[in-house]
Amino acid sequence: MNYRWIILLQWFNLSNKTVGYTDYKEMLRIEKPHLVSICIESGKHAQIALDCIESGSHLIIEKPIALSLQEADDIIKKAEEKNIKVCACHQNRFNKSVQKMREQLEKGAFGKLLHGTANIRWNRGENYYKQSDWRGTWEQDGGALMNQCIHNIDLLRWMMGDEIVEVIGMTDNLKHDYIEAEDLGLALVKFANGSYGIIEGTTNIYPSNLEETLYIFGEHGTVKIGGKSVNKIEEWIFKDDSDVLEDVKTQYNEDPPTVYGFGHTPLYKDVIDAIVTDREPYVTAKDGRRALELVLAIYKSAAEGKSIKLPLEKCSTNNFIGRFNK
């Protein structure tokens, strides 16, 4: 038993009888697991997912669901054919603050949606990228938007009606010359319902993570969720609502020790319940594809210097290899 496996056993309080594998195909063949969570470099998500679906395992796939739309479509199609549940791990949807915002949205408290903003102002330095050589590469990862910012990008698209008409994006690598992809991404999004979205994502903030915020502005409501990872309601104003900001903060604000938040546990519980009751997970593979599509649309717009119409049918991070070569 190697040192890394011992650490995993201790971290998750697992029995020493727990079996570890270095070959996932062998694990699928021998264990025939009911549910698999894929938490490996992003460029390998798709092939492992397809193999798991073929073997009959339900899936939780860490973000992003894949690095190309073709791969995401293959996962969705094969899962439907095999009646397999696939969840994209966008755990921030389960934040108490986000759930409260969604509740207001679904009951129409915002009125007509006007615009929303997703701001991800974080820091990642050279030590972070040295931990794993796949990070920041086009083939296995992507940049700040795909890795760090995709959770909030998912929330913005979900809240603003999902369907997008057009995207205008700009990306750059300003201070991470040791990675291939971007450390700054900016975008303007036009949604099919007539509302707009603004995205600002960066890993350049000095000296450490500053905030991850989500604003939604409607004709009858304004909400800001902030904190390190969209877990604290900071503004709460509605025309026809008796909730007081301080009361909402008391009930729905969370203070997680890291940017990962508390969403993984309810997400996993939801997937297990979806399997048992034979329903779709709260966060589906199609949701994961939507988040991926928006990031790729920003990349494509930035690379081509023009607005991009959605839906996109084909696009991959590999299309942008060499984008920031000096």
C-alpha cells in the first residue's frame, strides 16, 4: 500500500480493507461499482466517463464535464442509451445562498430579468501549477475560466434563463507565462430572454483570493451573493418581499473554510437519491455541457476577435493551442 493511498484512507476514514486501483478499467471489471466519481485531470474525464457508462456505473464528473462539446455530447448520448445517471459536479448550486436566490427566481420575485454578473477574483501562483503538470494546458485543462471560474459561470447561465444568443469575449495571459492558457477572461453574454450577463474571471488578484460574487438584477429585485465562493448573501432587495436582509443572512449565509464550500455533500446525496428513485440528478450532464459551451464560446470569440452565436456544435480547448505563445 503506497503512501498516497494511506493518506486517502485516513482522510476519508476508510477501512484498511479498502481496495485501491491504479487502473480504473481493472476497478470497473472487478468491483462493478454502482456509482463512480471522476476527479482526475479534465482532459481525461470524457474517456473514463464513457468507459464507466459502458460498464453500467452511474457518474459524478468533476467540472468541467469534458474539454470538447463533442465529448460532452458523446457522454450525454451514451448515458441516455444505457439509462445511466450522470451529474456534473457544480456543487455551488447547493449553496444555501444560491438555493435562496433560485427560490426567488422560480417564484418570479425578480420580475423581468435585466442583467447579471459573475465575478471571480482569485489568485493562483506558480506553486499551484507546479503541483500538477496538466494544469493550465489546453490539452488537459484550459485556463482560469475553465478551471477556476466555470462554477460561477454555470450559476450565471442557470439563473439568467440558460439559453444564450450571443457571446463576446476577450482573454489574455498577463502574468502566468509558465502556463499555456488564459489567466484573465472577460465576456458579455446576450440571453435569449433579452437579459444580459457580464463575466469577469481572473487568477491574477494580489495577493490571494478576493471574492467570487454573483449579482442578479431584475425589474423588481436585486441580489448579490458574495464571499470567497458565492456563499454569503450581501444584498437582498425585492419590491414585494418581507424578508429582511439581516434575517436572510442569518438563515442562508455559510462560512466554509475553503473555496470548495459545503456543496459536495448535498450533491452526492442528491445523485444517490436520483439513482434510487430513478430520476434525473439536480445537476445533469446537460447542465455541465451548457457551462462548458459558454466557456468555449468565450475562448472562440477571443481567439477570432468577433462575437459568437450560440448554440455551438463543435469546439474544444485543443482548438486554442498556441493562443498565447510569445
